[in-house]
Amino acid sequence: MPLQPDQPYLSLYELSLRIKNTVQQAFPERIWIKAEIHKLNYYPHSGHCYPDLVEKRDDKIVAEMRGLLWSGNYRRINMAFQRLTSEPLRDGLKVLCSVEIIFDPKRGIALLIHDIDPSFTLGDLEKEKQQTIQRLKQEGYFDCNLRLPLPLLPKRIAIISALTSRGYADFMNVLQQRSNQYQIICKLFPAWLQGEKAVASIISQLRHIRRYKDVFDVVAIIRGGGGETGLAAFNEYLLAKEVATFPLPVLTGIGHATNQTVTEMVACVNCITPTKLAEFLIERFDAFADILHKAEDTLVRFTRTQMHMHNEQLLRTGRQLKVYVSHDLMQHRQQIMYEQKTLNKACTRALQQHQAEMYMLARMIGKESRHLLQQNWHIILQWPAGFEKNIRQFISQLHQQMDIWEKQIHWYDPIHMMKRGFNITLHNGKLVNSVTQLQPNDRITTRFVDGEVDSHIEQIRDISASS
């Protein structure tokens, strides 16, 4: 619809002036607003900041406005903010600002920041922290990692930290001081530890480590010192849940002396600084080494005691055995000597008896020969040749028989029989032919070919009765 000739209109500048007047009338004084510093936009050469202030709902920006923070106000506000929170103003912080609403015809509406309340930022962080704790507990994730058993000697450690982090350097310095004593393997997985990228960066590395969970014993999240606002990432629900549900024990050395973050609360082990965390690991190795040394000392002492006891027992047994053997040898030697004498006498009598029998046999042969000659003289005269032959055969037979007797006499020789293993047993100087001549506790002498042995009778077994 075209503009009518009598219809009024405004220039852009006039419109801008009306908007400015309207804004000044609506907001004649400073007001406090809650917003998030989406981007600080600090310019070091001038010292001014032009922060982009936003409000988010369900992680979506629903409102955005330009801010102005002149250098003088920035220095004052930033110093006060650091004194209370130990962190400077930065991107991602939720703040409560005292602002003046201004409108410039060229640049539009803006918020001139005069002051920022740091206590609001701390309170907002604490509120988010408590919400995260409550949610984890309701979902049953809060103590999952706390219940995981910590390895006795965590030797393979996956470390999430920044390569340039002072806390990481302190942690590694403590471990390297004992590297010649304990073989601890550390693998760094670099990540952002603060700011908007921190949560996503740490979660990404945790998920990367999860794929190699069989390679590592524990995971250590290490960060240097910092204030509450710088630790806000460790109160985030997504990061805390990832740590709480991680399949390996998570160890934290965040490096601050104030209240614990949620990530530290759900971790299996939490130490106040990276140095303390490294000392905690070394102490586990030292404690195990002490146990091994004590066990070694105990084993050495026990072994030495047992060796000493057994040596003493062997010496006593050796002395007793020497006494017993000497006594038994003396008894058997005497018995052998006695049996040898008895055997010599018996052999001598047997030889005499056989010699007498031989003499009698020779006389009988001579007498019988003469008798036969007388009876068969005429036959002999008739067959002198045959008779001579028969005589010779008979004499040869006699010689053979005498040889046999001589061999028998030789075999009956006591010395020869004792060489074959026989021996003579004497009791009170008398030859023993039967066990009935002996009683338990009697002393006997066994005679061998080369000596005698004295013995003591402990038991008598009658073989004929048992058979």
C-alpha cells in the first residue's frame, strides 16, 4: 500500500532517538540482570571488553545482547572476582551484573556493565553441583566407581591432563624419582581441563581409554591448582557420570584445597594435589615392598633356624650311629673268631676220621686181595693176562674212588666251607646247632674265615614251627 501524501513518517535517526528516549524512560536507573558470558571479547591493547551476554534454555540461546565493560571497570571487577573465586572473568560463566541500558543510533541497544557480583557465580556453581550429585544418586551411578577394587600395584596408568599442566609435571617428577625402583608405565591422553571445551575433551579421552581398558590398571585425571569457577567442568553431570560408570578405577589429583568437585566425589581415589596422588601410588608400592622384605627376612631366619636344628640332629644321630656300629662290629668279630676256632677243630676231627677210614679200607683191600688170590690162584695162572688186566682196572677204580674221597674231604675242610659263606656260631664257647640252645638277650660269637663277630640276640624265630 503506497504512502499517502499527508501521512507522517520518521527518519531512521528520528526513530533511533525515540527508541533511546523510550529506553531511558523505561529504565532510568541501573538494574541487576542474570546472564551468561558467551564470549568475553577482551581487547588487551585498550583494556575494554565487549562481552556477548546470552540466556540459554535447554542449551539453546533464547536471548542475546551486547555488553560494554570499560577498562577501568574491568580491572576493578576482575580483581574482586579473582579474590573471591580465584579465577578471572572468562567465557561460560553465569554472572549477576549491575547494568545500565543504553541505546546508540549507530550500534543499537547495549548493556553498560558497572559491577558483577562474584558470590552469585559461586552460588550458581554450587547449585549446579548439588543438582548433579542428587541426579547421580537417584540414577544409582554415584558410588559405582567407588566400589571398584583398586589394584594392589597399579603399574599401567592412563593419564588425562594437559601436556603443559604444572600438576602433570609435578605428578611425573614424583614418579620419575623412583623410576629405578618401580616400573610404572604412564600414558598421557591430552585434554582441556577448564573452559567450555573441558567437559567434551575429558569425556572424549575417557571413552578412548575405555576401548583399551584391558591395557591399563587405572585412570588418573590430573590438573594444577585453580579456583571454584575454573573447576566448574568437574561438576558437570555428563563428566561426573562418565567417571562414575568408568570400568577402571579413576584417580583424581585436581589440585585445590576447597570443597571437592563431583568428579572427585565419584572417583575411586581422590587426592588433594597431583603430587599427593603420585605419593599415594608410591606409598602402595613401598608398602608392598616392605611386606616382601619382611617376608624375606622371616624366611631367611626360619631357614637358618631349621638348618641349625637339623645339623645338630644329624651330628647327634651320627655320634649315636658310630657307637652302635662299633659295638655291633666288636660283637660279630668275637663271634666269628670263636666260630673259626670251633670250625677248625671240627674239620680236624673230620679229617682224622676220614684218614682212619681210608687206612681201614686199604687194609681191607689188601686182605681181600690176598684172599681172592688164594681162592682164584689156579684161575690166575690160567689167565694171567686177564687177571693182570682186571687188577689194573680194579686198582684204577680204587684210585678213582680215593680221588672222590679226597675231594669230599677237601670240600669238608672248614676253611673251604667258610670261604663259601658258611660260618660257625658259638654260645659260651660251645657250638650252636639249634635255636633251642639260645634265649633272647644271649650273646653269641659268629666265626668267619677272616674274623669273628659278637652279637646280641633280640628275637628268636623257630622256622620249623612256623612252617
